[in-house]
Amino acid sequence: MIRKLNCWEYMGCGREPGGRHAANKSICPAATDRSHDGTNEGVCGGRFCWAVAGTLCHNRVQGTYAGKQESCLDCEFYLQVRAEQGSANIRTKFLKFIHPFAASPILNQLEPVHIPRGTRFITQGTRTSTGYIIQQGACLELVENDHGLHPVGHRSEGDVVGMISLLTGEPMGFHVDAETDLEAWAIHKPDFDRIPEQDPDLYAFLTELVADRFDRSGPIAERRIGPYLITDIIGKGGYSIVYKAVHLDLETPVAVKMLRHHLSMNREFKDSFKNEARIIADLDHPHILKVYDITSRYKTVFIACEYLTGRSLEELIARQQRIPPDLARTCLDQLLSALAYAGKKGLVHRDINPANIMVSEDHQIKLIDFGLACPVGTDDFLMGGNLHYLAPEVFDGEPADFRSDLFSLGITAFHMVTGRLPWNSADSAELMKQIRYQPLPDPGEQVKHLPGSLRQFILKACGKDPDLRFQTPEEARQWLADAVDFGPAPVPRSGPVLLPGRYCCMSSGQHETRDALPGRYMDIAAATHIGHQRKTNQDRYLACLENQSDPKGHDFALLALADGLGGAIGGEIASSHVIKHLQGLALEKISSPLESLKRFYTKMDRDICDMAEKDPYLNGMGTTLVCAVVSDDTVFWAHSGDSRLYLLHGDHLTRITRDQTLAHFLVAEKEISLDQARGHYSRQVLEQYIGCGELAPQSGRFELASDDMILLMSDGCYRHVSTDTIFKTCRRAANPAGATASLVKQALAEDGTDNITLVALAMRTDS
């Protein structure tokens, strides 16, 4: 979801590809230039138009960057971007970590400097000994080659320039020119090198500084770690940031993990880690992530390992709610095999939990994150891992051994088969107390027909006394192998197993169709795709079907689609938050659906606003949300944003929701026509969304007849697939699964620049 305008949207020139003046006045180079893709949060070069040569502005062709710089710096669009950038990239702004009036030792080493506009204060190819923190003004980063100067970055208030070279000692990969008069603070290399020892709170700043180098578009040389080229970010955790990369010589994908500086600068941890790095890299087992290389750069540690597809066990549990016992046993057997192999090398894992277990499409397991691994018997001087899964003796600093890993595996097994954690508290001290002293809830009382041997395995593995647990992975594995009360081994499937009538929450590319119920029943399917260009999927959806056992015996369904906005991190957090909390509503017997939905929207709007207020990095976060509750023959719906709800009835496809965009408002006020709105920038400016702070959701109800279908659809689909095509596709499809899959393919073929998500429900009658 794009929330900040590109130049052609702001100026309304219509010279973007497909724009109203593109054919007769030609396309503006800023709208097609790809060298700045992602810079300043634009789709491509549009928000960087002043650095693109030959742009068409105010009905005249502009010259080179150097020739048009003077006029562009006074442009109203440039001034707006400057203002927006003052609050962007907050995670790499120095003043987030150190405030001018704070009693920080580093402030004593900062030297105020004035740099006049047009001055080149850093030169490409030189080794700089000074970095700069911009207090006021803006500067441009330019790569020089045989074809001239090519802007690759733009920095403004609060940003830092040149500090990566202070970290690495490498020559600068670009020039830096002052776009405006600059007021800055200079820091010299000897003082910069003392940052960690003088001010440990700045560890996080160093981590984000290095991460920013890989996150943003820039020269290839800026994104290399040895033979690996960083291409995308995969995820962030408390210990590390993980990137997707490619080996430049072998052209094979790899994952590269960067340890956060607060770990890598802990001398004890780093020494211990390096001592064991050779052993970890030597592990070669089908159920352990393969590590290829370990290297130190940027004052931290990088680990290159195999790139995995599939999903984490944590995601699988969230989507299925419970893992069938036979599949759980298969997972445990593979994990115990991996632990036994590592044990022969003298290692325990110390951080076994569902987030560190990857599951492929054919249910093959990979145990990841041996970054916390240590030799058997090592004192746990740095207690790590997910607190919910740690053994009680670990809290007391007891030496790590197999039994603590097996306790964590037992909690993981409990989570798999029950869908919940045995102990849960927001307070860490209270949680540790529960793990130490509260008995483990009996999983057999929570799961009907749980095999007795699996129940006993969990209870034995999770004993408070380490001496009463399984003593080795081999012993635990043999226990499961000897069990005779399991069903046949599970048959590999192409996706997660979902049972009729159970809750499902999905956000990857799978679709699920419900089995038919006697008489009249609901057939549900959903599909989502990241698209061709996005690095993350900010869409989240919910498809929940429960038999409410009401007097009429009818089912109850809750469908929802959320499309995050406000940047990749903020958008994902917002959409995930509302869908997660909607799960609780789904499991209730909603007596008055419209009132329940309205209250829910209001609460979520307040939640998202509070989250953004507490964390400046999430500034501007929000999400669209369209919900449909189907009970008996009635659909109750609520909506905010520009995701849509359609009704397919007979020969008609009707759009139920109204886009809450600036374009809709302008059309209603007769400021622009309906035809003008189709290409107008205001079409992508939301007036209402969850997180706007003054939410006024739409809502309503309508009846659903046999063979009717309802469709929830994100803008990544309906903007590029016509209403006529949607209608014909749904009518040709045998079921909602076929319709959603076909519409995703068509949206990808037509465009695919945005995330694409659909949820569908058809009312059927058994023949």
C-alpha cells in the first residue's frame, strides 16, 4: 500500500506509464527509471525525480541533475519529500539513540560543522576518517562512472553519512554533495571506535546502521559480504537479522544471518561463539540447517547458511491450531535424530522452539539457529532462547545438557498437539515461577484421543527434575519408535492439514476448501501471493468455519482480509495484529454481529494508534480491514479502507463496499469525474483505515441464497482484473478454490506489483 506520493501523482501531470498524457506528451523518465527503486519509499524514481535527468516538469524538459539542481531545490514536491524524510528511516537516525541534552560520553567528541550548499564533502574512492550526523539540511549520494554521476541515496535531518566506512575502513563507494546548506555534527574514527565501550546503548544504532546498508537500494559493492550479495531481508529477531543472498560465483541462494551488536560485542559470547564456530559449520545432517561460512565484519558476525523454503512450525501451529498426533510424532522423530547427531559432536542447541523449526511442503524438518549452541556442560552465562520453552534449571544458570533441550522439545510437542502453551504470563518473573513450580497441564485432558505414548512422552520430557526426564535424544527417540498406539504414518501433502469445522488462519499462498456438510453447507477458499516486486506480503486473511450447534444446526463463518500500509514492517504488524485479535472474536458465539464488528473496529483503531505512538519507527502504520460474518442465510459485514467485498448472485456481480479513498470523496464533491478518478493519485490516498485515529467504518447486511458467492479482495487484484473478468472467472470455476486460484494468476499476469489476496465463500446445497 503506497501512502506517499510520487512526483507524477503530486503534480498530476499524467505522464506516468498508462497516464492520460503519456501517449501524446511522452512518458516522464522519472516514472520509468529503475536505478532508484525503493529510494525514499517511492515505487521507482518518482520520489527522486530531481536526481533523474531529462524529466518533464511544468511542460518543459529538464536537463541533467547538475543543471536542474537549482530549480528543483525550490520545487514544492521536493520540499514536501524533505519534510517527510525528516521522520522516515527513524531506526537509523542517530538522535533516536542519543539526544542532544543527554549525559552521553559520545557527545563530548562531536564537532559542529557547517557545509555550504553544493560542497562535495566526501569523495568516492577515498577512505574517510570522519562521519557526519545531519542536524539540518539534506545531501545526495552519487556514484561516478564513465557515464557520469548517478544519484543512489538521499540523506536528511537525523541521518548519518560516511559511518559505514568508519566501521570497515573501506573506500567510499560514492560522492556525497550538500544539496542545501548543512548543519552537521562530525565524529572522527578514533572517537567512533570507542562508542561501544563508552556508550553500550548505541549497540542498537550500529546494528541498524549496518542493516540499512543492506535494506536500501544501492551499488552492488555496498551489499556484499565476501562472495555473497544481499538481495532481500527475510526477518528480524532479538538476536539477529536474516537476509536472503546469492553466492556470486555459484549463483545459488543462501541465507545470511547478521548477529546484533549487543551479542557480537559481548566478549565472552563472541569468544565462545568463535571457539565453536568450526564445529557448528562442520555439522552435516538432513534435519539441521547447513552452515557454509562464518565471518566477522562491521564489528559483528555474519553466518551464511542454506536457504530454506517452507514455513516455520510456529506458523504451521498458528494456521492449523493443532498438529495431528501422527504428524507431530514424525516431526519429533526428525528433531530427535538431529539432536542425537549434534550430541555426538558435543553440542546442545539451547533454543528449541517452534520458531527455530522449519517445515517443508513434504513435512521434512530442519532445525535452525544453532547460533546459541554450546558444548555439553557449558555454564549458561548468557541465558538465551524463548523463555516459554526453557527448562527450569536454565534459569538458575545450571550447565546446559541434553535434558534441557529435551524439556524444550517436550514443551514444543505440547504446543503442537494442544495448540497452546502450558504456561503463559506477560510478566517474565511470573512466567519463570510458573515453569519452576506449576505442574504441566495434562495434554491428554485437552486433546481427545491423544495417543497415550505421546502423552507420556510430553509429561516425561517436561519433568521439573532433569534426572526424571529422558536422559538422551536416543532414549527419547526409541520411546516413540516403540509406541504402538499411533495411526499409520501421515501421507505427505502439498500444504498444511486442516480439518472440517476447525479454525484456520492463513497468509501464505495456500488455499483450503471445506468438506461438505449434510444439507446446506458453506464452501470456503482463500489464496494470496506476494506478487512480482514486493519483498514482503503485508496482506493477512482469516477463514473460519465453526458449527455453532444452534437450534437450526447451521454453520457460522467469519471471513476477513487486511491489507497493511505504512511500510513493510508497520504494515505487517498492523494487519497481523487485527487478524490475530479477530481470531478471538471468531471463536465466540456472536449474538449481534454488526455491533460486535463495530466494537472490534473501534478497538483495533485505538490499538494501532497506541502502538504507533509508542514506537516512532511504526509512524504511519495502519491496515485496511473487510469482514464478513455469515450466519444462517445472512451476511453481516464491516469495512474500512479500500479492500473490497463483492456478492455474486445469478448473473450479477455487485460491489458491496465503497472505497474509503480521497478519490471517492473528490468524485462525490464533483471535484473530479469518475473517469478522472481511475488514473488520479487520490485513488491511493486512504481517508479511512484502521489506525487513522478517527475511524468511521462502513457496515451492513444482506441475504445469501443457494449458489451465491461472496468475495473479499485486496486492491492488488481488483485494480488489475476487470469486474467482467471477475464475474466470468467465478462462474466458470467449479468451486471457490478454483475461482481464487484463477484470479490470483490473472492478477499476476496483468500486473503483480502489489500483494494479491482473495477469500471466497459459496453457499451450496447437497444434491
